[in-house]
Amino acid sequence: MFTKILIANRGEIACRVIRTARRLGIGTVAVYSDADRHALHVDMADEAVHIGPAASRDSYLRGDRVLAAARQTGAEAIHPGYGFLSENAGFCRACGDSGVVFIGPPVGAIEAMGSKAAAKNIMADARVPLVPGYHGEDQSESVLRRHADTMGYPVLLKAAAGGGGKGMRQVWEAAEFEQALAAAKRESLNAFGDDHMLVEKYLTRPRHVEIQVFCDRHGNAVYLFERDCSVQRRHQKIIEEAPAPGMTPELRAAMGSAAVRAARAIDYEGAGTVEFLLDGDGSFYFMEMNTRLQVEHPVTEMISGQDLVEWQLRVAAGETLPLGQEQLQIRGHAFEARIYAEDPQNDFLPVTGPLLFLQPPDGSQHVRVDSGVRQGDEVSVYYDPMIAKLITWDEDRERALQRLARALQEYRISGLTTNIDFLYNLATSEAFRAAQLDTGFIDKHRAAIFHDSQYELARDLPLAALYLVLEQSRRGAELARAGGDPWSPWHHTDAWRVNEPNLQRFSLILRDRQHDIEVEQLTTVAGSRYLISCDGQQVHAEGSLSGTTLRANIDGYLLRATVAAHDDSFSLYTQDRALPFKRVAPDYGEEAEQAGGSGLAAPMNGTIVTLLASAGGRVSKDEGLLVMEAMKMEHTIRAPADGEVVKFFFQPGELVDGGVTLVDFKAD
């Protein structure tokens, strides 16, 4: 076994590998960019080496710098994690040339699966079922279009060198083909340096089921069952589960055997995933093989009781597989939900910003959180916006799903927008509970998923108001203690007036709606109570505030909440919900400066990829003006109306901040 390894990655996977290595008594080396100087994985590792600027192309994708760090620290092996260099055959070869073990498959296996077109041919020879499609070398638009027209729409354009949904577009009719092909090629070239495309028949109601395989150099190969990854957005997985609902032993054996044949066909070693499309009639078709560990590997670990990173280390060190196929058993059911900094209400656009408040659910044998961030960390534009993976397990699917829903309720993040509410709505939807899964699940069940939490205004508004008056009282008491005269009336916050009730008025914004509130302080023998009036209702409330814990009594209903406060924005986390709200600043009669012009603003921090129109040219409503990229995602800025493009303020390759004006546009 190795004595020291280097992890050529960042975030949660780097932390995940470090934990297993530490348990096995293996020393660890982290690498980091400028943006990750204070990251969690850097603190966790025994040693850390700086490898370049924040942009991944100048740091984590620099195989030469990673290898130099391994030589500098004496690391015997490199674990690539997933993404970055994990499926880079050139880097794998360079490791071998340098005498450093690459903890992954051999170069030949990576190269064989690196091209989706070549992989299809290998799989056909290995008797693995394939989706009908064109995988040829002629990449002219006319040839690709002819095959799409022949297959019939819808078709799927896929980057031959791709993965993770990059360079992939659904084309529903012939009129969309040209624009979709250009976008897919551009995204593929940007992500992989290769714009070779495949055209495949698009199955309208498939499930995405993948098989975890493991092989060693001694000829042993097993499959560790399946994962259902059908629930996706932007062609990227968001909730995975194992085992797949409705999977029969016969179908599992057939898919597992096909996956093992695929691995043997390329002389595979280590952890790999063979991905299939599973049709409603039980037919399944090979999609691709990922020659690395997958993001969703924890659900397999939870149902098999195995540590897959440990398996990787043992196989890379020359050992045989820890278990044979007949020794592997499925126990219970597991889910993984990916917590992202993104806005589901805005086409899942990634967001950036600080994690001002971060409180994950408590870990146990039923709940696991894999994360690479801490409270106060920044989600930057340079890397994937995933904050954490929330994994739950129990004896059956219903119980595991119930634990997932509860853990999502207990996951508390503020400072930026996340997908936690979206995940909760999805996990508790009737269709998901009934396992009515396919890759179009989100679009088919939008009404059940994309809705605001139904706030009980009669409870939530008084709770928010009570917190504000208690916090105001606490601040006044702190000022009094710090001042020279603790009895000064200027520190009182009870809104006392001569011959008038102690009445405060303020406004709150809750779910984009403003509510005007009155709070009257009532002094009793037991202390202060408040009469809170809002939306035509009155309630009596009292409570206490200790640190970040609010204890409240709203008309006899007792509850406790955790508070996260940032300037005039607040979040109250109760047992069953998050209550974000904002206090409206008083209007002192000063007119706010109005933003002039008719520009279109950047929806997030990112990089300008290409301009789709010309300055001075006319465009129609919804026509693309430019494409920007952030956190590995492309986003097209479109014309809001028919009009003229007056001027572009940025050019391809330039970085822009979210909110800046990109285009001066004159609408008709």
C-alpha cells in the first residue's frame, strides 16, 4: 500500500479521498489554486502545494504542475478525483513516465472510452446494446443533418469527447438543428478542446441507470449493482438513488453482465461506471463509460457497505479486489441529493457569493454529508457550484426518502440562493414518491416542483416581527452596557411615547411581497408581550433571543427557530421550513438614483464566449445576442423585443460581473 498520495482535485472529492486515506494511515498532499488558498481540503491534507491562478486551466488542469508537486512532496501516487484530469489519457501517461502511480484505469482504457464514437464500436463488438445513431468521422453539417433527418426527430447531439452534459443538445425539429449544432460544438470545444459530435435517436421516456464496475490487474471484475440517475437538469444529475426502483434480479444481472463485458473489452482496472438508457419495456442501451469514480458513488457505498475509494487505492497498489461478485449484497436503499448554489427559478443558473450561514444536518448511520466548504467560504465563478452532497440511507426506499426530506428541511444555508427548496419539493412530490422516473421528470412535473413553500402568514409574519423587536431590544441593552450611563433613556427600544401606546411600524418583504406590520409592546408583571398586527390579523407574542436561537410563543403556539442575519436580510429556520425575509429600509424622501439606458445585464459572474449579433444590426425578439459561460454552464442572452443592437460592452474572453450591462439595446 502507498505511504503518501497526492489528490489532484479540490472541494468535496478531495476531502472525501483524504478521509479514507487518513483511515488507512496514508499521508496526503493537496494542491490548490489562488482561489482555494484557504479551502477545507487544503486544511485537511498533511501537505499542500500551490499550483497556479484561480482559473482551472491555469491550475487544476495543469498536469505538469500537479506532477511537479508530486515529485516535490514524494507522493507515490495521484488520485485524480472526478473532472479535471481524471479522464485525461495524456496525464495518465505522464504519471507513468514519471514513476508515479495514476489511481485509475490504464491509458488504453481511457483512450478507448475517451471518444464516444470509438466506444460505440468497442461496445458493439462486446455485444453491449447500443442506441441507434451516427458515430462517423464525417463531421460536415450536411452529413450530421442527413442522419438526424433519417432517424427522425427528436435527436440528441452529443460531444464525442464529452461528459457531464457538456456539448449536448436535444433537437426536436429540423428547424432547430443548425443553431443547436453550433452551440453544442462551441460548448464541446470550450470544455474538451474537441468539437466532434455524435447524433443519436432521442428516447422520449428513458431512465438513466448506471452500473458501478470494479476490475483489478489480476483479471477479476465485479459490478456493485446499479444507480438510478434519471432526475436531471441541464443533462446533469441532481438526485440519484440505489438500487434502481423496480429493478428485477434478472434485469440487474443482465445489465451488470453487460457492464462487466464492457470493462473487460478495454482491459479495465479500478473504478468505472457504465451508463445505460433503460426503456420502459426493459430494453437497455449503452450510453458511455466513465473511466473514473462518479460523483454519486456514495449511494453505492451505503447499500453495499464498501468504501470505493479504499477499493481504488488497493487496486492501484496491485492488490486483488476485496470481494467477489457472490460476496456482494444489497442492503437497504440510499439517496443522494446535490446541494448547489443555483437558482432553479431562473433556469438553474449558477450563483456566486459567500456562505454566510451554513448548518448541515447532523450526521449518523442514516445521514451523510460530503462537502468541501465551510461557513464563510465563497462560491466562486471559477468552479462547479456544488456545495455538498446529502446522502441518506434506510432499510427501504420509503424510509430513506423520508429521511432525505427531513434532512433537506434541516439543511440551512444563507448568503446566496440554493436549490434546497427545489430538492425538497421534488423529493416530496407524489410522482417521485411513486418512483415514476425518467430523464424528463422535472419538465413533466414542473407544477408539483416549482412552487413556493406555502408559508403560514398568520404564523410566519408575527415570528419575523417578534425576532426584529427582540433583536432591537438586545442591541439596545448591549449599547447601554457599553455606554457610560446604562440607565440612559436613549438606549430604550420599546417605542415609548407620552400618552400614546408603545407602537412600532415597519415593513417586511417575504417572497417578493411587502407586508406592513405594527408591533405594540404590552408590559405585564411577567415581562414584555407584544400585540402584532399584520394583514388584518392580530396575535399576541412573546419570546426570548439567545445567540442564534429564537424561542417564541405565538398565541400559545410554542416554537424554536435558528436565526441567520446579514444586514437587512434574515432567515429563520424552524423545524419544518426556512423563512427568508428582508426589512424594508425607511424612506427618508431621497430619490434613489435611477439606472439609465436600456442595457441587458449579466445574470451571473462569468466569461463572454461569443457574440451572436453585430453592433448596429437588427434582431427579433428572443434572438440570441451573446453567449456567456459560468461554472461550466453556457447561458444565452436573448433580445427582449424586436430592436437594434446599439453596442456590445464586452468581447469574447472577457470576464464580467453579475449585474453589469452587457449590451446597449434599443427596442422598437
